Amino acid sequence: MNVIETLYPYQHQAVSQTFFNNKGIVCLPTGTGKTYCQAATVAHDISLNCDQFRMYVVNAPRILLTYQLLKEVYGYLVSNNIEARYMFVHSGGVADEQELELMRTNANAEGSNIPFSQILSGTSPVAIADMMRKAKVQSLPLIFFSTYNSANKIEEARKLFKQPISIVLNDEAHYLVQEQFHEILHTLKSSRCYFYTATTINTPSDKGRGMN
């Protein structure tokens, strides 16, 4: 299953670079599909590890943005007949599932077979670890949509569950140069970590918090 064949050439190039590099910055102008690239990166890794429990984290600086990211990732996975489990990790509520359910229904009408999946929300490490346990029992990938402020809760749960995170995706990554967010780079552990932005922020010193 080629889950990235629908990408534009420049998106395909950005996504394919993540196959060969465990860490990097994806810098694309606003409106060119950075979120689509993130969805494709997750979908590709899932397609290479079918019927396996794996964990992914999509970080963002704002709660509202996590809803937009889930909508994009959910739609991409469903359209490629990929079933997964989803959870928000922040102080906001759950997403309106009506629009997501419409995506699933339309995809099923075109030949997919994606069952309904309740999308949970919370910041309790115990609840997050329980979600990890349930997804592992089902042998399904689990995707977290977190704010930078709450991502440490996923790491606390991961230590309880003792399961690695396959990929961390950081949206609007230029926010990570701010002191309030910067420590997440040292908190949330993964062998593959990518940073998405339209505007990189550099500093004149390698000891600074710039994206260089």
C-alpha cells in the first residue's frame, strides 16, 4: 500500500526525507500542506508495521490547533484504510466527532472498512497509560495530539507502560524556542523527531534556543 502517492512532488520529497533521517526540520510556506506531510509520515510508518501497536505524538502550541491536526491526520488515515486509536492530551475537551464520523462513513462507502473509534481526552498519566494498554491489546497504532505544555504527561505514562514512542511530530515548531516550551525537547523521548514550521528562528549562538 503506497500511502504517499497522492502527495505533491514537494510534499513527497519532504516526507521521504523522514525515511532516511531520524531528526530534522520541515520548512514549508503557510498553506502548502505541512499537516498533510505529518499525516503522511505517520501513515507510512503504520503501513510498514501493519497490525502492530505503535505510538505517535503530534504536538502543537495551542489546543485549537490539536483539533485541526487530528482532523487532517484522521482523514488521511481513514482514506488510506488505516485504523488507529486517538487521544487528546491537554486541558481541553474532546473533538466534535460528527465531522470525523462523516469522513469515516464516506471512506467506507468507497471500500474502506474502518470501525467507529471513540476519541478520548485527558492529562492523567494513568488514563493515558490505560489508553496505551487498550491499543496494544487491539494491536492498533495510537496517536496522541498534545499541546507542548501537556506533552510531559505522555512521557510519564510511557514510563508507566514501558513502551517507546515511534515518532514525535512538532507543529509550528518555532514556538519551541520559547522558554515555556523548550524543555519538551528533553522530556518527550523518541528515536524519530521532526519539526514543522513556515518560519525558522535562529540564534547567533549554538547555546541559544534557536532552531539551528
